[in-house]
Amino acid sequence: MNMKIKNILISQPSPTKGSPYTEVITKYGVNVDFTPFFTVEPIPIRDFRTQKVNILDYTAIVFTSRSAIDAFFKICEELRLVVPETMKYFCQSEAIALYLQKYIVYRKRKIFFGNGTVSSLIECIGTKHKGENFLIACTDSLKADLHKLFVKAKLKHGSAVFVRTINSDISNIDLKKYQMIVFYSPADIKSLQENFPDFEQKDMLFATYGSTTAKAMKAAKLKTEIMAPTPEAPSIAKLLLLYFDKK
């Protein structure tokens, strides 16, 4: 498709520190707008109780986001639970693992992390930690995917929703202004469909980050033009640079 891309919409909040998209903007003269398609919030204590999960039954906690860490320790505080020193933590990425320092002393022997993908969590558990009883502290949108991976790996586990996603009201956005939209999460696609129930892709190009987002695109019968992460493009910013270089 030979189409001039002038405006890109990224379904994320504006970066607080230097934008990774500066090179794309200056090199190719595109305009990049940021709008979060959803927000996340910790679930209330009463909703957690209905899940009938006893945190102290588990020997390891699995985190896929910093918001899940905040919500987990908030729930523990409200339940007046003291998390034992022996608890191990498995995080999807190093950035998420480092965020644990907000709540606990960072010790390498009890904190482990993957490379950013959900499947890398299983790899960092490996055979060494196979005997743990894992509690997956998940968001409402990620529960099923993680559960399937842990079942396949034959790991003893349970899961509880600590964070829920709330679709943002983006119905006032003029989508016709954009030639490309970037999605980072299945929740972005869900929000698009809720805000624009009559949306048709037509000439719109989509870039996606992560395998679960790509899967959600297929389920929504939408076509992905380009996808990260790949060895050449570990980020969306790098993916866009490579994409424009080839144009």
C-alpha cells in the first residue's frame, strides 16, 4: 500500500521524559499524537475478597506490570498481611522487577525477570523454580493467556485479578486524521471497538506491540501492518524507523 503517513496516533500517555519518537518525527516529518485508550485501577478490597484467594498459600508472585505491584501491596496492607521474606517474585521485565524496590529490599536471590514477553516468564522460572506455588497477580485482560502458559509448563499456580482496565472516552477523536494507529495492548483494541462501534479499517494502518495484542487484532478481524518486538525492532519507535526507511 503506497500511502503517505502524516499523522500517527499512539495509544499511550505522552512520554514524561524524552520521546523515543523524536527521530521518526524529525527524519520523516510525521506528526505523532498520544492518547491513552484505557486506564488501569486497583480493584477494591471487597472485589478481591470475592475471589477467595489466600495470598499466603503461595511461595511466589508473578507480576506483568507495575500497576499490579502497587495493587498487590495495597491489598496486602488492607488485609494486614505480612508478606514473608521467603516470597519469590517473577516479573515480566527488568523494569517491573526494579519497581519492587518501592516495597521490598531488592535481593537477586528472590527476584527474577524475563525479557518483556509473557513467555519469557516461563523461561526465567525454568527447572530451578518449578517447585514453587505461583500466584499470578494479573489484570482482568491478561488472566486467560498467563493461565494457559502456566498450565502448559505444568507449574502449580493460581491467579487473582488485582487490576482492572477502564476504557477511556476517546469518542471525540477524529480517527480520519490518522493514517496509522499504534496498539500496545488487547485493551487498546477493545477500547477502540467500544468507542467506535461502527469502525471499519479500510486504509487505516495498524502497528502492534506484543503477541497478545497481535492475537487480539486477529480476533477483532483487523489487519496488522507492522509488529514489534522483533530482533531488529525491539520497540515501536525502532519499528517505525525501519518501516519508513523502506518506504
